[in-house]
Amino acid sequence: MQRTEAELAQVLHTGPFHLALRTAFSVRGLPLQRVQHHLAHRGVKVGVTSLSYWQQGARRPQRAESLRAVKALEEVLELPGNSLLRLLCAGDARADTERPAGRSYRSLMEASGAVERLLDALESPADGGLHTVGHQERVRIGSGRELRRRDSHHVVRAHRDGIDRYLAVYRGDPGCDPARVEVAARENCRTGRVRWDREAGVLVAELLFDTRLRAGETYLFGYGFDDGTGGPCGEYVRGFSFGGGQYVLQVHFDEDALPVRCRRFAQASVGAPRGGRTDLTLTGRHRTVHLVEQGVRPGLVGIDWDWE
């Protein structure tokens, strides 16, 4: 839907950043490729993938070069000076007070910046060419309260011809050594290139399909990550850049490390406050907890828990 100048003025005042950026793109009628072209003429290099994630709220600009790109975007989109940068700063301050201790906003943004670089290095298109029909994840927490393993069964549908891979992202807890994380291609795929950022504790793995999909075709594949290198884990979060089908998350706890309370939560973006909180009951002899999202929307959803 085409936005108006009045709507743009309002959201530049109220935020959040990603909505203001998306509204500006709509009002100016500029596709992302054209925006990228204008930025390049100003000596600013930024990928279409990054622009897409910024406007969806899946990632926020943080690195110096990314902030320079935001400043240039204000010129390209004919916006008041510092209007977008102000919203970024306001979001940072709000997140620092609203995010629970143990997983800081800064650490999340450093990880997001690392993922952005790794995806660009693997030449990821803005949407990957795939729509999620169904996604089931099982996370196993070990006796030392560490994340031991994550398994995914994923059903996707191609919305253009020639899709033959999926890029899976793994972010470990503080202390994680991504170089020691093992990638397992378990069903209907094989492992391609793997890249990681040790400082941010993130890894991106290329999973190659057994066939090249045509538009409209579905594909089922399974994969996982074996970790155990990080410190105590207090939550599991899944981010969605685009809407999709059903998402199921199950967390399994070792019998020697059981939490006292578990909750479901959702966020519109990394910097947004957590909402939709619901207490979850441990089942399966009090060792598992799960959530089911029938139709996911862009943003984040997850489960967090208290150890004591």
C-alpha cells in the first residue's frame, strides 16, 4: 500500500526506525535496487539484503559504515537531517532499559552485524527465494545449562525458479566458539560453505538441496547444529525476516538442569520491547516445553526461562 507524506512525517517523529525507513521507501517509490544504486553514487556500499532486513526490523544498522549508509539514506530519501539516526539512538536507549539482564542489546546487535557480513559474503539474496510452509525446531539444553544441540525440520516453497540452497544461521550463547560448532545436514541436503565470526559467536551454513526447485515447488529438509561450547543458556529466539507458515519450537532440558519457570515471548524487532508473554508448562516428565505459532510474522519469537 502506498504511504502518504503525512504518514511519513508522523512515523519519523514516533518511530520505530524500521517502520520509518519502510514508509520512506514507499512514499518515495524507490525499489531497493535503485536505493542501492543511489548510495553507490555517494560512495556508500550496502547490500540489498541489508536494506531489506533494516526495513523489516530483522536487523538494525550499528557498524560505522552502516551508520554512514543511514546518513546517506536520509539524503537519498529527501528526509530531514538526522531523522533516521535519531530513531536509531532512541531505540538503543529504550532497549538498554527494557531488555532482561544476561543478553544485552549491544551483544545482539553485534551478532546481527556479523550475520549481515556473513550473509553478504555468501551472496544471499534479500529473501532467499523461499517461503516457509512449516518449521519445527528442537533445542536440547545440557546438564551444565548449556545449549547442546539444535535440530530443524523445514518445509519451504520456492517462489522463483532455480533455488537450490538455504542459508542457516546459528548464534551461540556468550562464550560459544563457532569454529567448534558442528553442522549436520541430516535429510535431503548437504553442507556447502560454512562461515563464522568467532567474536560474535555466530555461524552461517550453506545447505545445498538435492535438486533445483522451480517456482511453486515445495521441499523438505533437515539439519542441525551441535554445540555445547557456550555458557549457561537462558532463552532461545528465532527471527523471521518475512511472514510464513507454522513454526513449532520445543526445548528439552536435561534432568539435572531444570528451570523453575518458562515463558513464551515475541518482539517486533531486536530493539523492540518483548510482549505476548505467556507462562509455559513443562511436560514430558517435566523436561520439555514448547510453543506453536500458526502463522509467523516478521519479527522474533522465542522461549526464555529462569534457572532459580
